[in-house]
Amino acid sequence: MKRDSLLVLWDVDLTLLDTHWTDKRAMAEAGRELIGRDFDIDGVDMAGTLDPNIWRDIAAANGVEDPDGLEGRYRAAYLARLKARETEHPVIHALPGARELVARLGRSDRVVQGVLSGNYPEIGHCKLTCAGIDKRLFVVYAWGTDGRERRELFPAAFERAAAFLGRPVDPGRVVIIGDTLRDVECAREFGCRMLAVATGRFSAAELEAAGADKAVTDLTETEGLASWIEGS
């Protein structure tokens, strides 16, 4: 890679792909499998939240004792239910332009791509595979198990990118691509450029007002977005 290479870190849910809530249904089924009764996930804020924190929140909402002790079993059940749902009725798919932009950036000798997501690692990998996104184009991963809050994933991503590049990462040479206000907030905190996409709960205007350097409705303008990223 060139000395002036860029690190591009992608969010997963509602940025690269849409699960159409099959993952949320798999969460509920996993909880029901663990506690043997209905398991309600409604009302839990999941936008930009880490999977371990989502588990603690939904466990508390359902009166689950010792959530930390049960988390391993929940993760296994969650993954099994997600895979079963996708086998029976596949709905996870890449969002418009996502695969094309990942592929376009993957052809650049100035760009290193990675994933920065609140998912459990096994869940995130499963979603990417189901969406048909080429994981070989990502060389850095930071997952929801790398910290207790989203901001703590950034140092983990930077450390792994530095190991790959053989030099420290300059946050000013990092572009974050995400769909939530938490993504924007963290990008600003760490001095990264932010490309926000309004394919989630928040509009382009809301994301721009929160401080995104660029906000778009989707990722279909492949060359224009690639040029903006590489020109950062």
C-alpha cells in the first residue's frame, strides 16, 4: 500500500446491508430458547448499539438473571436461529450500491477497507456472507466485543490497521461510512471523515446536521463517492 493510503471503515447494518429484521426475530427466538417463554425485544434502542449491550438490555427487559453468564449460550442460539431463518427464507441483502462501492474501493491501491460494527463477530460475518458481500476486500475488523461502547471500537480498528500497514494510523486519513448518529458522533470524536448514508433511521439532513462531512440517500453513485473518499 502507498504511504498516503486511506483506511475506510464500514458499518454493517443498514449501511452495507438490510436484514429486514430477521436478525431481531432471531434474537427473540434465541431468548425464548434460553428462558422457555416469550421474549420481548420491542422498545430496546438498537441503532448503533453493540450486540453485547443489546443482549444486556433485552435480558433486563425480560427479567433474565445472570445475563453475563448466559451470554455465550445466547450468542450460539442467536447465530443458529439466524442461519436457520436465512436457510429457510433468505431476506438479508446488500443495500443499493454497497457491493459496487466496496468492490470499487477494493481496486484502489490507496485504500484499505475494514468493518467497524457493533455485531458479535460471528453474527457480522454471517450477515456479510448472506448479503453476498466479498469479505476478502476487508482486512480490518472491529466488532461489538472489542469494547463496552461504540467509541471503544475505534482504537481496536486503528491498532489492527496499523499492524497491517506497518505504521500508525492517522485518524485524518480514515473515512467512516455509517448510517447512525452514533457513527457520526464517534467519527467526529476521533477526527475521522464521515460519509453518512440515510438508509437507516436517520435522514441525510439529520446526519449532516449531526456533523457528517457528506450525507447521501444511498451508495449508488459509485464513482462520485469513490472520488470523494479518495480525495479525502
